[in-house]
Amino acid sequence: MVQAYLELLKSWKDVRGRMRRDKFWEAFTCNVFIVVLLVMFTMRIGGVFEYIQMIYQIVTTVPFVTGAIRRLHDMGKTGWFMLLAFIPFIGWVALAMMLCTASNPEANRFGENPYEEGYYHL
């Protein structure tokens, strides 16, 4: 899980190619865990943790947006679907459903299938 998170952060500016569904959600889960810890520290201690939390969330926004774009590419969809995030609730639900959708098992216009040979995915 941490490895997927670090890979996503390292590829923060890469919007080309594809990203596997399991890697995206592993990184997302790790990010949620870190945010929950920061919120707990902020609520308990306050002070500098408020700024650490704010800076962390600002810094990790771009890597997760580019990761979501690569995740959309994995299904054969364009990254412009990320604009659904600007539509409250309905757009968020639609985008989350797309990010949970199974990958396109064949190569598409965004690149080769990122899954290893014989890897089973739904």
C-alpha cells in the first residue's frame, strides 16, 4: 500500500499512460489514513498541525489528480472527465463510479495494459 502511494507521489506530473485500479485505490487509502491522522493531531493538539495538514493536502492534490487521470485512461476514457469533480455530489458520485470501473484489458490509445500477464482483475 505504501509502495503504491510513493509511486503515485513520484509520478506527480505524469498524465500520460495508464494506472491500475488496485494501485490507485491503495494509494488513495494510504492518503486517507494520513489525512485522518493529521486531523486527529490537529483536533487534539492544534497549533502547527493545522498548517501541516493544510500543506499536506495542497501538496498531494496534484499527484492524486494526475493519478485519477491515468486511472481514467486505463478505462479508455479521457482525462477531461475529471471536470466532473466541479459538479457537487452528482459529479463526485459519477467520477467515483468511473474510478472504480474495471480496466480495459487490451491496449488502448493511452498505452499498453498495465497489468502483468496472468493477473486477474474484475
